[in-house]
Amino acid sequence: MFDEIMPLGRAFTQQPVAFLGGVVTGALRLNPQKDPLKTWLTRQGIGTQMAKASQGSGQGPETIEID
């Protein structure tokens, strides 16, 4: 049981502000892709992975070839 809790403790001690921000965001069920959180993150110079990935060409999935 202790082994399951250790990663949470390690994450908290390494980056306590980010960890607590994630906990609060999850508890309030805030979506980082929607306002007001998205606007605040943008002003802070922080982007989200999903927002960056969705700014592609907008043509849908790409086709790849594997030799």
C-alpha cells in the first residue's frame, strides 16, 4: 500500500504548486481547454498539450506508409 502512495508524495515534494493546482483543477472539474482557465494559462505562457496538438492542418488524420 505504501508503494502506491509514494509517487504522489514524490510529485508533491518536487513540484508542490503544480501538484496542488492539478488537484484543485480536478476537484472543481475545470477543463483547461475552456475559458476562464484556458485564458489564464495563455496569459501565464503555459500551453496545454491538447491545444497544441489540435492546431494542426485541420485536415483530419494523416496517412503514413510503413515499409
